[in-house]
Amino acid sequence: MSKKHQHIFGLHAVQALLKSAPQRVKEIFILQGRQDQRLQKILHAAESNGIHFTAIARAKLDAMADDENHQGVIAVCTPDKLHDEAFLFELLAGLQEPPFLLILDGVTDPHNLGACMRSAEAAGVHAVIAPKDKSAGMTPVARKVACGAAEVLPFIPVTNLARTLQKLKDAGIWLFGAAGDADMSLYDAKLTGPVGVLMGAEGDGLRRLTQEHCDHLINIPMAGTVSSLNVSVATGICLFEAVRQRRL
């Protein structure tokens, strides 16, 4: 694939792209013989925007998607705009409501990243922040798992996470980091104002330096014998507790 183009696959991801930024889509490839209603919606949107589509054999689609589950559709498009720290603070300055951020510290599995993006978009998060290094990027797999969230929710990789966290604190945002050994329960935390929720890497959790930049460390009370949750599940629990409080 040319660096000038990227492949986005999965029904939700392609549909969201056609809705939010159809001008980016250059061509669509679909599975030969597939004619169900979900795909027809995508083809109708493509036709409405003058986008050419071609039916090809499954083997060719599989190769284009590196054998990931493409659900019978791949969009070839120009890369989306890269967001950076400057964009983040411009975004925050323009908000008419208290900022609500998700910060991922070293989540390396693109499936987990995509699932976190999906939960964050559903919860009304304004942006997702992650370190550039030793973290999953917004790959086609992450986009597919995000089910369209990656096309509408800003994902912002930053060079120095600790520096960004300090800037967020200086801007009045309270940082709550999830940690299994934290003394404060998630349900005792006040998540109603300008808030950033921090989630750590699979298995290792938040790095020490990241924890030191948090205003509070919080835990999810566990009643069973399992000692921890998948990071994307834990992210959903934390974000929607914040949603509950913010609605009240």
C-alpha cells in the first residue's frame, strides 16, 4: 500500500468514513457475490458521493486486509489528519463543556485500542491520548474494532506523555489513574468536572512516572476471584461511571 493511501476495512468503519469524510475515499472494494442490506447502505453512500467500487474475490480482499476480518469491504483512502499536542490544546480551548479525556499509557494491542476508542466515543470523550512509542497506533485493525469511532474521535499520539499530563494539570484538568492497588474506589471519585481518565498497559498497568502525575489513583472494586480486567473492559467501566456522574 502506498504511503499516500491507507486501507480501512469493516462495515462500521467504512460507513462512518463515508459519513464523516467521504472526500478521503478514493475507491471501495467489496466481496464478490455479497449483496446484503448492510453492504447496500455502503454502496448507496459511495454512489451518492461519486465513489467507484469494485467487486473482487475473497482471496484478494484477504490479502489487502492482511488476513484480518474485513467483513467484505475495504476502502482505499487518503490518510486522515495527524493530530498532535498543539491540536489537543486547541480542541480543549474551544470546548463549551468540561473536558473529558481518555489517556492510554502503553496499550499495545490494536484490538484493545480499538475497543477503548469505541467505548470512549460512546461515552462522549473529547479525545484519546497515548504515547507515540511503545503503544498501539491507529492501525486498520484498531479502526475496524473501533466500529467507526476512529473516524470521529480524535486520537492524539504525544512524544512525551509526562509533559502532556503536566500541561493538562496546569490547564485545570484533574487526572484519575486506574490502579489495582489504589486506595480510592472508582465509585468514590468525583468525575464531574474537567477530567482525564488514565488506563495502563495490558498486564503492567500505569508506569510509575505516569502514576506520579495523577491527582488520584482509583480502583475498580472486584468481588470475584479474578484479579484484573481486560484494559478495554476496565476502560468502559471507568468512563461510564464518569458518564453517570456527569449526567447527574
